[in-house]
Amino acid sequence: MFGFRPDGRRISSIDPIVRMTPYLMPMRCDAQVFLQHKLDYEVLARYLAKKSVEGERLSFMQILIAAYVRAVGQHPEVNRFICNKQYYARKNCTVAFSMLRDTGSTRVEETAVKIKFDLHDTIFDVRDRVSHAIESNRPMGKTNFTDQLARFLLAVPLLPTVVVGIIRMMDRYGLCPGWLLDAIPFHTGMFVTNMSSIGMHSVLHHIYNFGNTSLFMSMGTLERDVVMDGEGNARMKRLMPIGITADERVCAGAVYAGFFSTMMSYLRDPSLLEVPPESVSFDKGVSYSVPKVKKAE
């Protein structure tokens, strides 16, 4: 309340035109903008194959997340969110995604996980955090707090409507406890989905009005297209489409442009993510760090 939240620090030193946009577009669905990027699949595949030979197993989604984390460290304005028409600098760098569980049958069961990252993370640190989260939530019968809460609410008629309404009101005025915000996957800097893992094209996914997600990225199945090489010759190339939905109110368009340019530069050369950044930037009054994941003996 009064600008204090467990997950963010209120900021007011913003261009007045940008600061006015939440009053013109009060909901995230009002302010969605859609972008599409196509990554060079062959560059990424060769990098993954090289790392595999070296004994380092990585995935396309881990590269995408690592590039996002590194770009946030250079463009912290993108890691803001808006609540009750006010701007907040996020006190963490988080990514959420849905994953399939092992059910032991043909039945499909999903869960959502959210992971906190350190802006100094290398791609190997990102890999370890993602792998740990997946291994912790994939076993059959394993449920996290989000699953348990949903099942409890759905067991009683009208209870979901009442409880979700209370959480919305508490969230609006900054009254939600930190442990609850940590457990809800919709309070995150980016939500990512790997549509290619289920054989589907990338989508331009909506941003949830519930929570404070500012970015949604979707990885799709491979596409083939004719491109021009450095010598001006046409050649067929395999591309990985990325669908992006962003809350345009969060920062100026020029900041988004710089953020995506930085992110794509790392996706063109993932080896740059193997070493920690020389420096990272935070919004004024905000800083955070996350201990590395302890590997199993």
C-alpha cells in the first residue's frame, strides 16, 4: 500500500507522456503490442551440438531465457510493471512457463513454474536453474503450491470467484504477501512457452490482466525460407519463429527496441552468454541477487 509492494518499488521519475499511458490504457489487454522475430536455427543448433560434445547439455528455450536475463541487465526499464496505474521497478528477474508432467499414461497434465534469475547468470547458471525447476515439478503425483491452491478452490462452488477477487483487490493495493506473489506464476517479468515441443507454430499470446506479466514469448516449429547470404546469393534456410507480446506502457518504444536488439545479438552468438556480464544495471533504488543452484552430488 502507498507505493510499497513485496515485488516492486514504485518509481515516478518517468517521462510524463509514458507515465500517462496507464490512464489511457488501464488494462494490459488494452496495451498489447505484437512482434515477431525469426532466429537462425542452424546457428543455434550448431552451438547446442558443440556444447553437447563438450559435455554441456543445453536447450533452445534455455538459450532464449539466458538472452532475456542478460538483456534485462542492460535495459532494466523493461523489467518494470504497472499496477493500479502506477509504475514499479521489479525486485527480481523472473521467468515463468508451463510444463508437462509425467503421468504414466496418455493423460496430459500441466503445471506452471516460475524461476528467479540473477542478472550475473551465465547460460550454464540459467540451464541449472531451469533444469532444477523442471526436475522438481515433473514427477507423477508432484504438486506445487499453485496446483494445490487451484484444486482446493475448485472443490468448493463459488470459492474461486471470491478468492480470486480478493487476491485481485489485495494485489491492486500492494497487500498481497511476498510468499503468495512468489507462488503465483502470473507475477513475472516474462512468460515463455515452447510451442515447438508439441509441434505447433509460434503464437502471439495475450498478456494476462491478472498478475503483472509484461512480456510473453512463444517459440514455434521450424520454418523454411529463402534468404540472401553475405554475397547476395539466395539460399534456403531454417528459421525458428518467436512470437512476442509486450505491454507497451512499461517503457518507451526506443527502450524496447534497444532491449530486443541486445537480446537478438546474444541469440545470434550464444557463446557470449557463457561468461558473466562485466556489469549490470538496476532501476534506481532496486538491486537483487539469487544464490546459484546447488547441484546434486
